[in-house]
Amino acid sequence: MSGNINVRDKVREHLLEQMQEGNLEAGQSISLAALARKLKVSVTPVREALTQLQQSQIVQAIPNCGFSIAKVNPEEAKNLYELVAHLELLALEESTFDVAAIERLKNQRDVVAKAEDSLERVNAYMEFHRLLTENYSNSVVQQILTDLKTRVFFYERAFMANDSFHYNSNAQHDAIISAIEEDNIPSASLFLKMNWMLIQSYIEKQLVVL
């Protein structure tokens, strides 16, 4: 049993990496047989991995057709961004930051600012937010955030390529870090909330015109 679970987890990790690298698009179908051949595993752990991702609403089952990456939609976007923002605020408010943690945030802020394309920018932005909450010790919340942010990735990637909008959150990132340096977590939380609201508002407007 443990062997099957280990293979399933490796398949799941492979799929998540493919999403992060931009090789899987929202709405794209996934062939169980083709994926099993590519990874040189049986179809069973592939189906188990996809079922796990379905439970996280990252993929969806299509009757008689297998699985596909879930398409983006306005209602999900609203619920998704509100939930991620709420959980990140909870994690931030229960975290402590030493000098090394603050330095990592500063370095990642610079990576976001210097990103040269939309995929690089999205991944850099997601890593900045991961660093903001990495010190929160609740492993259950951390796993939920990881799954939710995998789904958020598809919204970010779908719309942040639009040259008419850039994150414009460098100032908010600076404000978050400055508040953390001053040990003013309530202010850091406020800036973090504003950061998520900025992105959510833009995403929802783009979805309306689809």
C-alpha cells in the first residue's frame, strides 16, 4: 500500500510542477494512459493522484472522458481569493519573523519586481506569499493554502499576461515588509489584505468580459 501511495504522490507532484511551469492550461484534458506511459507507472496511481487534485478542485472529472484542468469562472474566483486572503491573514497574524526571514522577503520582493514575463512574475509573486506564511505552524492550514494557491495560479497566469495591468503591488510588498520589520503585524495584515483585494478585483473584472 505504501508503495502505491508513494507513486501516487510522485505523480501528483509531477502534475503540480507541470502546472507551475506553464505546461498545463485551464481547460486542458489529461490522458491517464498517456501520463502513465510518460511516467512509466500504472494507470492506478495516476487516477489516484488526479482524484486527489479533483478534491482540491484543481482538476475536474469529465464523464467518459477522464480528467481536465478546471476552467476559470467568476464565482470560483470570488470564493477562492477571499478564502486564500483569509487564511494568509490568519497565518501572518500567528507568525514571527527573524532577521533571516525578513531578508528572504526582501530578496523575493526584488525577484517579483524584476520578473521579465508573466509566468515568471506569477511564480515569483506566489513564492513571496509563501514566504509570508511559511512560519505558521499549522500544517493543515499550510496544506490547504498550497492546494488553493495551485488553483489561484491559473487565474493569475490567465490574466496577468495582459500588458494593461501589472501587479502594481511592489509598494504593498514594501509596506508589508516594513510593517513586519517594525513588529507591527496588524498593519502588515492590512497591507496584505489590500494586496489580495487588488488582484481579486482585477481578476473578477476580466472574468466578467469573457
